[in-house]
Amino acid sequence: MGMLAWVMMGLALWHFSIWFPDHYWGGIVGAFVGAIAGAVLSGLIISGFDIPGRSATHLSTTLEAIPGALLGMGLVYLEGLRRERAGEAGAIGLR
């Protein structure tokens, strides 16, 4: 159940990515993957690589996923910006 809570928190935070310019590496799907992967990884790290079961899942379990989801989307966003800028620099050099 803990894994489900982490994935759902990552999914919830991913919905806010529409308010930012689409510079994500892979677009909106890249932001989705970054949010889910970051949320699960963060939840695992904070919980000591132990997935809480049904009786051990609390509200705080979902909060463990927030830093990872934000960091995951942030990294995907920065990678997308870097690739866009590198593509523009290469396109200018060809002219």
C-alpha cells in the first residue's frame, strides 16, 4: 500500500506540470515518468527501502514522495532545457 501511496502522490504532483512551459525532456510524458520515478525512489529511501504494508500506511507515507516527485520533474525539466539550448546552438552553427 505504501508504493501505491507514493505513486498516487507523484501522479497528483504531475498534474501541476501543465502550469509550466513544456520544456520537459520527453514532454508531458517525460514529466510523468520523472514524477513517478522520483516519488517511488524518494519513498524507498526515506522508508529505509522497506515498502509499508496496509497496516503501516499513514498520511505521512504519502508525504515521503513529495521531495522525490518534485526533484524528478525538476531534473527532467532541466535536461529538456539543456537539450533545447544545445539544439538551438547547433542549428545556428549550421547556417
